[in-house]
Amino acid sequence: MRIVIIVSFLIVVGLVFLAIQVPTLDQKKIDAATKEAISESQVTVGDEDTVRAAVTLSIGELETKQRKRLKYLVSAYLVIWLVFMLYLVRLGRQQQALDQRLAQLEQESSDSQDESIE
């Protein structure tokens, strides 16, 4: 049981590190977004640098917010995983206690049957 918990913990931690890494936009995508923003807003060519700066700034803010949301999401999954693992540990202990009690009752039952035969 402990091995399963340790292995699942390592898997969850690995997934956490993979999930927190937000893909960043490369320069090609930023340029495409800038051109799209310019064509939609129909600004003059002289303002292209201003639009590029605004797009780059907004993309940076969006990536930062995305990282924050992913951290909250991963934290929630970790808490759920922890609660589930603690529940499994509790069930395992209860099962061991029930097995011990059952073995004790079987032993007492066989002892009482031996006494009644004699």
C-alpha cells in the first residue's frame, strides 16, 4: 500500500511540474497578433511600435495570469490527491483491524468447538 502511495505521489509531482510550465509565445506568434491587431483597429503604420508594445505587454500579463491559475488548479488537485491517499490509508488500517478481529473470532470459535467436543 505504501509503495502505491509513493509511486502515485511521484506521478502527481511530475504532473505538477509539467502542468505549471506555461508555453510562451514565440516572436512569430507575437508578430502575427500584432499584425492582426493593426489590421482590425486600422491604425496608421507609424503606430505599429505602439501596438507591438501593447500586444507584447498584454501577452506577458496573460501568461502571468495563466501561470497563477495553473498553480491554483494544481494545488487543488494536490489537496484532493492528499485527501484521497489519507482516506486509502485509513481504509487500509481499518481493514487490518477487521482482519485481526476476524482471526481472533475464528480462533475463539475453534477453541469453543474443541471444548464442546471434549
